[in-house]
Amino acid sequence: MPLRRHFLQSSSALIALPMLESLGFRRFASAAAPAKAPKRLIFLGFGWGITTETWFPDLNQPGQGYTLPEGLKPLARHKPDFTIVQGLWNKYSNEGHWGSTMWLTGANRFAEPGQTFHNSISADQVAAAKLGLETRFASLQLNGAENAEASGHGPGLSMAWDISGKPVGGLKGPLEAYHRLFSKDNTPIAQQRAMLAQKRSVLDTVLDNARSLQRRLSRADQNKLAEYFQGVRDIETRLSKDEQWIGVPQPKAPIPEPQASLAGREEIRIMYDIIVAALQTDSTRVLTYRQPVSTLLTSLGIKVAPHDMSHYHSTMGEKLAASKQRDQVQSELLAGLIDKLKSTPEADGSRLFDHVALAYGSNIRTEHNLDNCPTLLTGGGAGIKLGHNLVAPKDTPLCNVWLTLLQGLGVKTERHGDSSGPLKALVA
């Protein structure tokens, strides 16, 4: 059983006690086996896709002996530790400019009669319901510090969608993410408790009024109200989480505070540092990052607009060159993140990399093409095959991969989105 610290708590302070034998501590506890490292899940999504001809490995070279394509060359040192999966798609996707809206959900936007937009829960939020129980943040949603539309992401406040298919808000840019994780809340604990009590009181009043109204509504309106109640339950869950962590100090930041003006390439690099820091301090175990593309191009001195770049087939030339350069730099940044995951130790002596499942990709392949979604998987957390060019049967649901990761992380679920079952060829 993992060792727990004990605390003395007043109305304004929380003080850790020494390791007292009367409270369960035993001498030579340092010789005991360290707690098993927890499982983590990361989704890194980008819009506008990739360069089809130079990002995907050759379909005729399945398995481990494939030649690394130009767009993935910066990842060469990690080739045994990541897998490319080809042949995946979200069959209901029909918007060529939505790189992440349905990426983690696999939803049919027209599934609700009379509605032109519908979504369902994203894979990260399915994972957060289990993996996020013991952390300060059940999940963290990170966004690039730019307009999401400019980077080809589509509707949404982040890449995350809740159980009702409603968008989950995210943190914009490295500085906001850093302060959310590591900045101390100086509000007195008594005042924090009073503020939470007030929020609960408001919720109770709203629920009472809604229940009174429910008896007079039509069936269709009752369904809408059921969604509303789910939203209220989500708020209650967040309030309970806030109450649980009142008085527990924020962890010391293992990295310096980022600058406020980061953009493009440097923003992504620092955001990757923040992701590692969030996992290293066990502040959360589930993260999504909706990455920038527009400012990435600008930071590289590329003057081609990101949308035009994705349509490189029309004129090739500078559009194709921009697309290839984008792939190279994104791969370089991802290689740096994998370096950090491998070099960050866990309490039990293993590497952070060994307990992470990381998915990197987009709902868009290139132009308006939504088949063969670019998908790179790495990390040892979900028990998947690494080092492979895995060519899945044509029209394999992308959600089969998400289901495989979820089950590999110990999340008990039999389906996700439009999945038809786990991708057995991916399981180690």
C-alpha cells in the first residue's frame, strides 16, 4: 500500500507532519518498494494535416523494417519507440477544415434529428473519469495561443468534449497553463470554503427550479433538460474536486515561468515542457493539446497561409515546400518531447515514458481529405506494439485505436465513438 502523509489542518494552513510510527510509518520505510507509477494519457492534435507523400511510410513495408520517410526523419533516434498506424478514419467526418473537433470522439454531427451539430464524449474525458480521480486536475486541456480556426481545428473550446458532447474549456498558451498548474492561491482557506458553499447553494436553487419546471415540459424539452442536468452534475463534480484540494499546496514548478509572448515553434516547445512538468508533479494524468499551425509557420519565416499550404497539390512549389518544412519541425519538436519523457525518472526508478500513452495526429490528412488520418503512437503505458508501420484494414475506425489505448490503460470500456472493437494488431 502506498505511504500517505498526514497533515494538521487549521482554517488557514495545512502542515505536513513528520513520519510518525503511531500514524503507520515504520522505520526503514525508505527500503520499501516505491509506489507503482500511475498511467497517463496525452493527445497532441494539429490541423491542416501533413504532406501525404513524405510523412507516411511505404504501405509495402509493414512491420519494423520500414524506411523512415522524410517527414519523420527527425524522429529517427526514437524509431523503435513509436508506431505509425495507417488506414484509419472517422467515417462520419465531413468537414475538411475540422482537424480536431471530431478527432477524439468519432461522432456523427447529424446524429440528433433537427440539429446541424452534435458531438459526443472525447477519449481523453473517458480516461479522465478513471485516471483523474486522485489528481488535482482530472484532466487538462491546453490550446495554442492563437485562433483555433487559423490552425484548422474547427469548433470547440479545446480538443475535449464532455459526456453530453458539450465543449470543455481549455487554457490558452504556456503562461496561462503554467499559472493554472503552479501559481499559489493566496485566498484564505475559510474564504475558499465560503465561495464553494455559495456556488453549491446556487446550484441547489437552480436544480430545485429545474425539477419544478420538468413536470410541465414536453418529451423533447425533457431531453434537453436532461442534458442540462448532466451539465450541472459536471459542475458538481468539479466543485467536489476543488473541495478535496483546498489547503493542499500547489507543487513547486520544475521549470521556470514562460514568457508571455511565446508563439509558434517556441510556444509548442515550452508547452511540451509544461506537459512533462504536469505529469512529473502528478498534477494530472490526462492532457490534450490543440497545437498551433498558423503561428508555427510564421515563426519559421514561412509566408504561405496554412490553408493554402494544405492545398499544395494545386500548385506544388512553395506550398509543398512549406508543408514539408512544417512536418519536419513538428517532428523535431515531438522528438524533443519524447527525449524529456524518457529522461524524466519515476519514483520507482522507471521512466515517465514507460507509463505514458501518447497519440499525435489530426483528423485531416491533407487538403479536404479525411481518410487515413495521420496517427503516431508512442509511450509504454498502454501496452501497444512500438517500432512498427502498422497498416490497418481499409476504413478501420480511428476510434478502434482510442479504444485500444483506453483498455490498455486499464479504463473499462467496451466501445468508444464509432469503434467496432480494439485494434488487435496494435496490442503487444
